[in-house]
Amino acid sequence: MVKLNSKTQDALLFYALRFISLLVIGLLLFIIFILFKAAWPAIIHNGLGFIIRTEWNPIENQFGALPFIFGTLVTSFLAVLIATPVSIFVALFISEYLPTQFSRIISTLVEMVAAIPSIVFGLWGIFFLSPLMKSTLAPFLKTYFGYLPIFSGPSFGIGILTASLVLSVMIVPTISSICRSIFELVPQHQKEASYALGSTKFEMIKMAVISPSLSGISSAVVLGLGRALGETMAVTMLIGNSPLISKSVFAPAATMASVMANEYTDANTPLHVASLCYLALLLFLITFLSNLFAKTIVKNFSKIG
């Protein structure tokens, strides 16, 4: 057996890692190329007006992406808005309050939620959350917050808010597990120094745990947002799949992922297929821009820290 010296081993490892990195980048560029090629007829036919048009009528060859962009962004940001505080509280409870032997068990159970298939979440939403929304949550919100336009109109159980609630449950394990790992990296002497200055438990968590972890929390939220933007099955089952823009969170809507899942197998014209691929390109662009914006926020938090 030929024995390699340390320099040769380092060189082989370097070139192997570089090859794998370039392979991942090449795969990403290849996917973009295939999508762009498939969407080209729709790009030529619709132009950039595709982004701002609201009509979606495959029979008349009228295609507009604005209702689906609206549905994707609203459901995703509502889900992140609901899930972020819950995830942070769960992570703090596990890392700061539970004994070690219990924290491992609870953290494992929380992370197991991420392994549940999205179709199961969709069924749970249909049989439990949707009736609850229609009979309890929607009347409660209308009674106390009905003067706000977002809580107006009839509720049929399925719609933007129902889909957002299911999405929030789905991304809680992602955000909370990352936040927990970040909180556990905070040095113990930093917490003890806060106690030595007379801080309460709440003040210690605020100054010694949350404040230096803002950059990591932002990264966790970005990963949760990415999961919410691309989620398909659960949203398709609960959002109502209506290509409309409504001011009420009780109204049905549609996302880019849901319309692709619903219509791709039934698309019988080349322009319809190309328009769905155009939607896929836009979804990729939105995900890329959201990650780019989030990286900027993370850098700013890192500088502050």
C-alpha cells in the first residue's frame, strides 16, 4: 500500500473539497438553466408584465403571477411572525429552565415534529384546524378585532390564516433547534457575571443570552422562512387555491408552489407549462432575495455584537 505524505494528503483533500463545492454550484446553475429554458416561451409571451398581472385563465392564455406572489409572501411572513416568538420561548425553556436530562428528551420531541411529512400536517389542518378556525378562532378575532380590514369577511375554515398557522407549526422545530444550539453556546461565565451584577433570571436572559445571539436567531428565522416559502402540500390543502388578492386573512388564496402542484399535471398547452416554469423561476428569485436580505441583517447584527 502506498503511503502518502502529509502534503499530498492535504492537497488531495483540498482538491476533493473544491470539486464537491464546484459540483454543487454547477448543479444549481444547471437547475436555473433548465427552468429558464422551459420558461422561455412564457417570458417571450408575457414579459415582465407577468409579475404584475392578476388574471390567471389558462383557457384564454391569460397568465399573471401577482395573486400567487401575494399568497406566497403573506402566508410565509405570517407563519414566521407567529413561529419566531414561539420558537425562541421553546428554545429558552429547554436551554435555561429544564434540567439536562429532561431538556434532551424535550428537544428530541420538538425536533421530531420536523420529520412529520407535510401531507400529514395538511390532513391535520383539514380535520382539526380548519373546523376550529371556522367555529372558534375566526369568530373570536372578528368579535375583538373585526374593525381591522384583515379580520373582515366570511370565514370558511380554509384560507390564508389557516395555511399560515400550519406553516408556523412546521417551521417551529427548525427555528427552535437552531436557537437552542446558539443559546447553549453562550459561555457560562457570561451568565454568572450577569447574576453577579444583580440581574434577575429575566434580565440575565435578555442581556447575556438574547442580545449576543441576535445574529444566530436571524439566521434561524431565515431558514424557517425558506421552508415556509417553498412548502407545497400542506398549503395546497388548506389555502383554498383561489387566484385572488384579498385584504382579509380569512379569504382563500394561492401560492406559487400550490398552483404549480395543482396545475402542472393538467397543463395541456406549451404556454401553460411555460408559465408554471416562469412561476418556479420567480419563486427561486424571491427565495434568493429573501436570503440575501437576511444575510445583510445578520451582518449588521454581527457588527453591533
